Amino acid sequence: MQTYESVLARVESGLRSGRWTLGDRLPSERALSEEFGVSRASVREALRVLEAMGIIKRSTGSGPDAGAILIDKPAAGLGSAIRLHVASGAMPVRDVVEMRLLIESWSARSVAMRCAAEQLQQAEVVNESNDVAARGVAGCLDAAFEILEQMEDTDIEIEEFQRLDAQLHVELVSLAGNSLFEATMLGLRKAIEEYVAQGVSREPDWPGLAATLRGEHRAILEALGRGEAAEGAHLVEKHIEGFYRRALG
């Protein structure tokens, strides 16, 4: 084990024991060096690794705002690693697509069940109060529909459409409530954006493809909003596979 790895192990031990929690500031390089019995260079290297992994955020200089703060953004390191592996060819685009299918189909089912539960709760409140104005669809997908409405602007630039497309998919996974799936999806986002951009660049009929994608997104959201878990998951899988086959197959 290299010396900086021993520093990483000690920091991990401190997190597990509760010595440090999110938002805490780690001791200075000098203090860690003295405590762990290693050189400041080894501590500095360990902090660089932690920053690349998204575990800490470092500020240079001196004063109360200087040093390393524990933030824990797992997608930061995950995204970089995935991009590099895709670029090297060690992680084929097809593997990224299959991971999307697993995460997003599960997320679709979970979101649909959440929407159904919200609608049931809303209906109970309406029945108790006889408040006709309160009737309607639960707000579980409000943010997703707002993104879709921006995508449905026919004058939207291709790059902005693609950015919103990725944002919509991340939003649906986030709504499912699984933090590990959300972190993985955020990590995959750049790799997804890159293969989508590659596929779009090969597409001779962008307006036709954009219209297809808009329709598929709306069908997915409407199925989830109705609480149709199986149908929503099916539409998500069809949407992801359909683009892959059309643009990159």
C-alpha cells in the first residue's frame, strides 16, 4: 500500500466512526501529517484523490474558509471514471445503454407508484372536504413536465434539446428516491450525452427525430402520472432502445 492510500484508509475510518460528518472541515495538511505519521506530500496526494472522487472540496489560501470540507458528491468521481472507460473502449456504449435500462425502468415503476399514492391521498382529501377545486392530477411530475414543455419549443437549439433531454431522465431517476441509482445516473450523464450527441450528428432527419422523442417523453410522463407502473417502464425501455437502434445501431 502506498503511503497516500494509508491516509485514505484513515479518513475512511474517521468517517465510519463518526469522527467527521458531511459539512465538517478536515484538519490541516500539517495536522493530518503529524497525526498519521506521514509526509505532507502524502497527505496532499490523498486530498487530491478525495477531491477527484467528490468526497471533499478544497479551498486554497488561509483563514477560516481554507482547507478541505467534506461534501460527498459521489457522481463527481463516478462520472469521470465512466467517461474515461467509455473513451478507452473498455466500457462499450451498449453497456451504458443496458445500465440505463435497468436504472430507468426500475425508477419509472417507483415514480408511477408514488404518483398513484399521491393521487389516492389527494382523492381522500377531496372526498372529506368536498372541495371540487382540489380535484386533479397529483404534482409528483410537475418538474418533469416543466422540462418537457421547454423541449417542446420547436425553435429550440439541438444542443439545448439534448441538455434538457438528459435533465429529464435524471429528474425521473431522482424522483424514484434511490440515492445510489441517482448518483449512478448522474455519473452516467456525460457518457449518455456523448453517445446521444454522436447519434444525433448521424441523424439525417433531426426535426423528425425530435418530434418522435417529444412524443415518447410525453407518453412516458402521462403513463407515470396515471400510476401505470408496467406501462411506464415499458415505454421507457422502448424509448431508450429505440434511440440507440435508430441512431447508433
